[in-house]
Amino acid sequence: MAQGRKGKLNYRCPRCMMREIDMDMLYDKDKDEYYCLRCSFVGNEKEVKRLNTQFRDKYRDRVIRITEF
């Protein structure tokens, strides 16, 4: 999805990413939180970053070929 140039940086919804759906979150200035239109996830920037980091850790070794167990 394209990133707009207005407003704060758009984050991907962590709940949708876990289900392999690429969905941008929208930012609400009044409440200072991000929300997803698809799955109704709501969270502040710290929570969204924490869950996105957790997602990256899950798929960290995806491109490494593992030959020994």
C-alpha cells in the first residue's frame, strides 16, 4: 500500500499482519491513537510498535537456510 505524505507515519495493523493481510492503520489526532478499519484494533504508537516488533521476530529467520538441527 502506498504511504501518504500528510500527517504521521502510517503503521501496518499488527492484528491483520498476523493473518497476512496488509492493512494500514489510521491515526486519530484527538485521541492520539491508531485504529484499523478492517479488524477494529485500537492502540497507541508504543503498543503498535511493540506488536510489529513481535511480528518481525517471528519471521526473523525466514530467509536463512537451516541445514542442521
